[in-house]
Amino acid sequence: MAINRVLNIAGVNTYVNPLLKNDGELLIAKNVESYPYGAKRKRPGYITYLGTADGNEVNTIFSWLRNDGTTLTVYRASGSSLYSSNQGTASWQLCGNGTIGNGSHVGYAVLDNILAIGDGEGSARHSSNGTSFTNTSLAPVGEHLVAYQNRMFIGGTSSTLFYSNAIIPGETYGGTASWDTTSPNDSASFNLPGAGKINSIFISNDRVVSSKTSGRMFTWDNYELADMSTTQGPSSPYSVAEKEGYHLWLNRDGIQSFGGGVPTLISNPIQSQIYNDVGDGISGSIFDDAPATIHHYDYLTSVGTVTDDLLNETYPDNIIKYNFQKNEFVNWQFEDNPTSWHSLNDIDGDRVLVFGDSGGQCYKMDGSANTDNGTAIEAEMVFSIHLGAPDIEKEWKRIVAIFNPGCEAKVQVAFSDSFSMDHLVWVPVDDSPTGIYKYRFEQGARSRLLFVRIHESSKDTRFIFYGFTVEAEPVGR
């Protein structure tokens, strides 16, 4: 008798030969998260966050906490307007001088307690009160901004990187001297060589890191421009997200991680969702403007509808979720597909995840919500079991799946002699209010592989799947 106990449920991996995978490694993981460690729990839902403002697609969400530590302003860019919400609780109000290019994203940076913004079309602007903006004299037009060593850097609309004069005591950013290039000022600019135009700038390892649409990357330390000799930069500037100096982003080869050295590909486990032989991975246009954020230790990016060609499984409005503490990928899908993301500390000091959609509404993830703003969340997991011998037929005896008591998860099993999910016949396993799901197979239930599917779409409690035990007798050794 062969018995296998699996109490550590891993994330999705369709890159490795499925017959080499350990029992319990997931083939499909929709709308679940890794909690507690080794288990899988249905993800939380979300509720509305503030109002719809103008009903246009929300292209950017960001926030600014003033130096006093108590004044918070949350912003949204939608249509041709920039709106603000006082403390992130008041209704959206149109910012003074807040007209932007229609459908534009808004880049932002804070220097010396002054908020600077740019949309890549109109004049760069700045604000000291957070609700009204002033055109920044002599500043270049650009969407990509970052503050570094008391200077404001702006990536222009082509290949030129500009930087302001250093802010000295007694001055503030935005005055007429900030971008004055006449002597003795030292505001200047330089071109990033090679193909493509600037599509992101950020700080890493005490350097300004710039990337171009060609994937080329450069660093600047206020003295020397260095070519990083890579073409693995972000394809979408809105997919760049950072946690404690560690950056993640999306490009056409996958999701890259960056700690200041050389970008590293981390998305092999879900490669077939990003690109595949049948061309059903991420579409070309999505690569250029996919939004993302990091919330706690999860990287989330919206990548549109994709199909995994190994499983022929389609993920509508796919959200790739990567937990870089656990090095695990799963897939999420929201009823309202995010077009922008932001993670912030709210006025109460709680870390919250907010996002906007194409209809102009913003939402907030809520750990106490079991629905997507009233719509049931459909969660699903699928894995295969072969007991370390995929070539040997087995007579299946019993399976026990362990959940939290009172959950509404459903379990099904299917038999197959080959790795193919197209024609599986699913057999239900009896559930139990105790959370212990037991199924004793009928005599003669034989196959080389056993597929297991867990699914749930209630509006009530969230399930936690802790693991399973399976027993089988090898046949015909």
C-alpha cells in the first residue's frame, strides 16, 4: 500500500514536466492565497472606495503623506482630470490646474515636501497644499519623475533625462530657479543612447535607474552615466513596483526582479501564461501599459485574458499574483478588472490595497469581505497525484482532504492514464461540516494519474485547504 501525505501546497508551476512534479503542486490556482504557510485560502473580496468622479477609466492612483505625518491626500487620474481626496476619506474633488491629457497616466515624485507631477503632454506641475497645482517654470515635459539627492529628475518624451538644480536651505522646489540652466546654476540634461525612448526612472542602490522602451537600462549617480548592458528593462512603466529597494516589473520575457545588479527572470513557473507557441499569452499591447503594485509582499499585475497552452486553460482578465517571500505564483480574477493599482497606509495607519477600473470606480480590498462588491468569488485549484510513479497503474483506495470546519468548498476527483485534462470526468467527493472530506473509491478504480479539483463560489465563509492524504495500491509491477 502506498500512502502519500501532502501538507505543503505549492503555487502554480506549468513550466516543469507535470510528470516530474511533486503531488500537490498546483496546475491551476484561481483566487487563492498562501495562508497559513503551506496551505491555500480563498482570497478576500473588496468594497467600493470613494466615488466614481467622472466615470472614465482610472489610469493612475497614488497618495502623498505630508511631512507632518498626519495630512494624507489620495489622487486619481481619469479622463482628462486629476482628482484628490482629503485624507483618503473625503469625496473626489477636481484639483486646481488639474486638467491632464485625456487618458494620460500621471507620474509623481516628492521633493522637499513639494509634490511634483507630469503627464507627458502638458506642463510639469507642483503643489505645496496637495489640492491645487502650479505650472513649474522651465521644467521639461515628461511623465516619469523621481527625486534624488535634492534634485528632481524628469524623463522627457524621447531619450533625454533632465535634472533640476539642487534644493538648498531656504528654497523650495518649483521656484523660478529650480530649472534655470544659466550660470551658476547646474540644472542640466543628457541623452540615454541607443534605440527606444525613456519609459521609467526609479531609485535603486543609491542610483537613478533609467530604462527605455527597447529594454536598455542605465544608472546615474550624479557623476557618471553607466550602461547596464541589459535589455531586460520594463516594457510597461506602470508595472514597476518596489519594496525596500527590491523592484519587480513585466516585460516580454516575463517578470523580472531587480535589487540593483542585473535583472533576473523569476516567472518561469508561469511562462506559458506570458508567451506560448499558440500565441495566447499576454497580448503585445498589454505589455506596454500593464499596471502593477506591491502590497505587503505580493506583486500584482493585470495582464488581460491569457491561455496556458499546457492545460488549454483560459484566464479572463488575468491578475498575476507573485509572493516573493514564498516564491509562489497564483492567478486572481476580479469582477471589476483593475486598470490601476496602489498600496498605501491610510490615515489610521493601516496598509490598504486600492485599485480603479475602466468604469471610473475605485475599490478597496477588505479582509472581511467575502465577495467582489457583492458578486461571488469563484475559487479553483487543480493538481494531479501519481505517488512518484506516473508510469505505474494504481488502484485508488482512499483520499482525505482537510479544510477549515464549516467551509463550502467542493472536491472532485478524476482518473486518467495520460496527462490530459480535456476529457476528464469529475466525480464528487462528499463534503463535511467538520472540514474533513473523505472519499473511499469504488473497488477497481484504476489509473496512472489521479486529478483533484477544489472549487467554491459561495458568498459566505472563505475556505482554507490544509492538505490531503491519498492511499493506493500499485498494480502490475
